[in-house]
Amino acid sequence: MLFSRAFEGVGIALDSLRANKVRAALTILGVAIGVMVVIAMAAAITGVNRSVTEQLEKLGPRTFFVFRYFQGGLNISDGSDEMSPWRRNPWLTVAEAEMLRRVPGIRSVTWQENASGPVSAGDVSFSSVNVQGFGPDWILTQGGTIMEGRNYTALEQAAGAHVAVINDKLAEQLWPGLDPVGRRLKVFGEPFDVIGIYTEPSSLFGDNNSPTVFIPHATFVKVADYWKGWLMFAVMPGPELTVPEAQDRVTAALRAYRGLKPAQENNFSLVSQDKLLESFDSMTKGFFLVMLALSSVGLMVGGVGVVAIMMISVTERTREIGVRKALGATRREIMWQFLVEAATLTLVGCIAGMLLGGALTLAVNKLTPIPAAVPLWSVVAAVAASTVTGILFGLYPASKASRLDPVEALRYE
């Protein structure tokens, strides 16, 4: 009996949609926008989280990082010293990285700084390409493979040689169908010889889908136009040490090198992969709050539309309600019917929103490097939120319909 009344309410709601297309459009559009925001943002954030996790796995679970300053989450600065706590920490230096490489139990330490600048070869030029300056052992800590040619050597690093390793993306754009090794390109207007092709970059701080040039760090600091002071280290412990043991040794070595007293705090930051993921999760929580706020606005608009449509429906069907009450329909049955109709209206908007959100997810996958994927929980949340919206905003019209006097309702013209 309950299911038959529910199906009856759904059928009446769909008839109302067909009969009042313009009035129903506001409801459907508002709910659809709210649901679309939930689906699209959840898919994008899920894709980004998955991408970050995969990149960290490629780096190796034992790799950790040394930064000048790391707080995690969203950092806001107005330019003042109080709002820019990193200014209290001295810059990391290559000399410190070289010192850490000699710490017992540390297998490899590489250092890195990034920039974006012009790169050209012959008639082909790009105004903004990722340029990364690394120490010579960067392949060990960054992952990936030199597919053709070779990496630059420690001697070339120390001499500041103008040699470059480029990723396959840039190779395809500069010399399509040709072997780039041995050719020359310009980076920041300076000539460089291409000595290797790198594939599958897996740096957390790089974009492995963008054209990228890797050059010796000693050369990078001479030719690149970059934001100074943000050198970072990637540290790979040897097999004889656990990650916490390696972090303790690196911390002790840096404190001793910098002459810090026992009571003084570290003026650098050691960050494990788990801490990076926690920081990233805290940032995505902020995006989730924005997502909820935006979707709530859409659902509120849809809810207002539900009230308007259902009030009109109550007025138009006053005589019908009177007849049903005269035949024995209870207040609960009348109220149930109108609540089902209200929930059906918002569910139609929910379905439209999920279709739009799915289309946006496909567009993000095709047009961006983000592997967006719609999580099941977002679909469940969207359906639940739209249903609750329909019921809450449909309560007043349903209650009004259920309280109609049958005698007065039958006399209504």
C-alpha cells in the first residue's frame, strides 16, 4: 500500500513537471547546480588526492624532505614578518646538502629549485616551460627513467655545464619524430646541449604532463630567473636505517652544522610523506567546505522553487483534496502524497545535476592532467541531500494540504 501511494505521488509529480515546465525549471536548475558542484568538485579532489598519492609512491616510501620552512595547509601572508614566519629561517644551501650526503646511513641527497621561463629550439619557442635545477643524484630520489642518452654527472654539476635532460613531452614539441639527444636548445636565452630524455617524472612538486627541462643546479642558479631562498632537499635513507632513524641523524647533523644550541628550535623543517599527505588533506578540507557552501546555495534555490510549485499545486488541486478527504483519506495520507511529490521534484534536479557533474568530470579528465573520478559517497550524498531538501521544503505545502477542510475544499472553484 505504501509503495503504491509512493508511485502514485511520483506519477503526479512528473505530471506536474510536464504541465508546469517553466515553474519547474527553477527548482530543477537550482538543485541541479548544487548537485553538479558536489559531483564535479568531489571528482576533481579525489583525482588530485589519487595523483599525489601515486607520485609519493613512485618516489619511494622511505624518501623524506628538508625544507627551509613547512607549515602545511593554507598559509596566508600579508607581507609582514609576523605573517611570514619562514623569514626567521635561514636559506638551505648546497653545502648543507653535500654535508648530509656524508652522514652515515644516508644513501642519497639531492637538492632542487624550480623556475618557469622561455625555452626555444630553432623556430619553435615557448614562453613558459618548467625548468628544474637538481643535484646529480636526482634520478634516485625523483624516480623516473632516462630512456635515451644519459644524466649529467657530478663533474658537470660542479662545473656548471650547459647540459640538459628534457622530458619526452618537451622532446615531442621541439623535435617531433626526431632524436633530440645531441641537439641544442636555449633556456632563458642560454644555449644547452640535450644529453638525455627523461620519462615518468614523479616529483610531488612538478607536473609530469608539462614540458620540463632538467639542468645542473649550479648552472640553474646562474641562468634562471627564479624565486631565491626555497632550495629543498630530498633524502633517501640506506637500507640499514629506518626513516625515523634517518630523520634523527639528518636533524642532528643540520643542527650541529648550524650551531644550534639544545634549547633552540630547529630553523628548518623535515617532512615525511605522511606529513605531506596530512597537509594536503587539510587543504582539500577547505575545498570541501567551499563545495558545501556553493551546493547549499543551489539547493536553497531549488527548495524555494519546491515551495512555490507545491503551493500552486495545492491551490490547483483543492477540490481533488476535498474529494479524497470525503472518501476517507486521512491527513497523513494527503501529507505523504505531497511530500513524495516534493521529493520527486528535487530528485529530478539531482539526476540532471549528476549528469552535468559526470560530463564535467569527463571534461576534466580529457582537458587536464587531473585523473578525476566520481566517488560513490558523493553520489549518495547528492541523492540524500536533494531528497531531504524536497522533504523539508515540501513540509509546509504538504501540511497546508492535509489541513484543508473537506467541505470548504469541495466548494472551491
